Amino acid sequence: MPEILNVGSAETHIDRAALEAHLDTLIDTLVVGPGVKRLLLIPPDITRLNSRAGDITAYLWDRLHNSVHIDILPALGTHKPMTREECVKLFGPDVPFERVLVHDWRDGLETLGEIPASRMGELSEGRFAEPMQVAVNKLLIHGGYDRVFSIGQVVPHEVIGMANYTKNVMIGVGGQDTINKSHFLGAVCGMESIMGRTDSPVRSALNEAFDGFVRERCPVTFILTVIGQGPEGLAMRGLYAGDEAITFERAAKLSKEVNFDVLDRPVKRCVVYLDPEEFHSTWLGNKAIYRTRMAMADGGELIVIAPAVRMFGEDAEIDRLIRKYGYRGTPQTLDALKQNPELAGNLSAAAHLIHGSSEGRFNVTYCTGDGLAGDDVRGVGYDHRDVDDALKQYAPAALGEVAGWHTDTDGQEFFYIPNPALGLWAEASRL
């Protein structure tokens, strides 16, 4: 199928009217024309609030629900299910909560095959050679849908290089073995060699899983957005739709242009704010570490202001593992894997522990409130500061909505990032 939508540039601003007009083209071409009767939407969850995928989902529902049966299956991956309030926040009040289905990454799956150990060994250059089972939510295979729309934002990502495309399916509504081993593959290959790159070992593994086992069984069309900063805040810079890799590649090219911030000097002190509506755990909030690590100076300090972070893992078992093993760096995590079957059986958690460590290169201070005690934060390997104290020194309202350099009251320079999910920051010599 040719590309249905290919709209975007660093200067483009797709407002609501333009977005709806483009979506009308998509609806006429892929839903009304072919006579689709059953449609599955796979948007992100509330943790991708700024993706505009919620608006796209809501518009598709509004236009089509009277003539087409629509189910909505958020790409939760390992995240906890959304509450009713979060669904209203993301999709608006008109999408019925009972039509928002819950993906269970441990059950409710259809196993389709595997990526063999030999191929995983090739992709990891010998670092990790175990077979990766390929499984997806059984609704994709047995739900009887005439069309599936996978909806999401392309943006630099720590595990796969650039988020979305096949990741939204293979991870977002995938099974635990796929999630565990793809994340661990990324960890052993090294985050700095992956972030912001269209091609990566993890991307290859997920593309091969999708192309080999899902594509012929499930009619998926990808709807991809690119979001960048505009003079009045966030703006949609790109909108792409199609079912082939070229759609993703075009979106990724634009995302690199608008979401990648190359700095002329390393950051000795970086302050990152985690919006309370998006970030409730370090599992999500550690984007503050992932997206800044290539910008941080050796011996620098990363201050993460996290007013709503109240847990480490989104899942009770992963939360327990993080509390037990902590963010201790790659050597200690790999040693723990050898000695502890419980961690070896949860490779996505092990990968997260590696990703969430600065490897001793810079210091991380998490600023939390009553939801996550200082002793708990220090127990996993971070320093701690009271969030109210940090907010007095670094007030988000005063610092604005655009990342950039500031000077503290003590005359010291710092770099401020209002939302780490929206980009990737790197000092030029680390590219």
C-alpha cells in the first residue's frame, strides 16, 4: 500500500483543522472506501500525552463509531492500565471508557514464532544469544478486525533508537519474552550507540518479528506524528501514515531535525522536570537520565524534580526487583543476573536497571515528596532531595516550556529541560 499521508517539515504547524482534514483523507481511503466494519485502534497511554495520538483516536472515534465497531487497545507494554480519569485526559469525554481495552503483557497473548538465538547473537555481536519469542495480544490475530491503526509519536528513544512504528505493536501490545529480550538486547548493545538512530539492533529484531509473523496476519496501518516546539508551545510538525518502513523513516528523519538538541558544551548541572500528569514512577521518569546522558559532563549533577513519582516500577514485581537490586551500573547488574534467577527471568527489569544508572559518570538526585521516601530513593542508588525545596530553587513556571541554559541565584549555570520525553540532548563530541 502506498503512503496515505506524508506531511511535515521543521516549519510545518498542523493545527486541529488541518489534522482533521488529513484524517478525513485517511478515513475515506482506508475505512469508508473498503467498507471496514471492525476497526482496532492502538494508541499510546497517558505517558505519551503530548503525542497528539489521543486527539487522533478521539477524532477517529467521533467520525466512525456510528457505522464501524471500534475497539481501543492502548499500547501499555508493561505500564499499568489507565484510569477513567486518565482516559478522559488523553481521549476526551466522548470515548466510552468501556471500549478502552487493557493489554496484559503476561497473559491474553498469541504466540506466533521466535527470532532464533543465532540471529539475536548476530544483532548483539555475541553479547546476547537467546531466542526471542514473538507474541502479541490475541485480539490482533483473532479479533476479526478489518483494519488496525497503530497510532503514536516518533521521537528519540533509549531502547530502540527512535520510538514507534513496529515497537508500538511488538512492545506496546506484545508479550513478556519479546519485551524482556528486546530491552535487554538494547542494554547490552549500549544506550549511547542506539539513541536517536533510525537503525539499531533492537529495531532490526522488532521489524523482523513484525514482518515475519504479524504483517500477513494483521492489516496494520501506522499513523505517526512528530511533535516539536513552536513559538506558542508544542506543535505538530509532521503527520505520516502507511504500512511500510518508508513511513517511519520519513517521520524519524523529521524527528531528528526537531527533537535532537546538540549542545556546544557538556552540562555540569542539569535540571529536569517530570510533569505530574505523565510521570508517576522512575520506570517512566528515568527518561530524565536516558535523554540527557550524552549531554552530561563527567562528574556533573542531574537533578530530577519529580513531584508525582511514587514508585519505581509500574508493575508490583518489577517495583520489587528495582528496590532489591537498585540502579548500580552494568557490571553489578550483570553479576546479579548470573546469581539470581528471579532477575534473569525479568530481563526488561535488568535492562531498566542498566539504563537507569549513570555508570558512576555523573550524580543523579531525585527530588520526591511524600509518595516516595528519601530512604527508598537512596536505597536504589540515587541521592535524594525534598521536592518542595527543589521547586523553590527551580520553579518550572519561571523557567518556561523550552529547554535551555539558565543562571541560578548563586551565579552557577544550569541547563533546564521541562519534559525529557520530548527530545534527546547530546554534547557534540559524544555523537
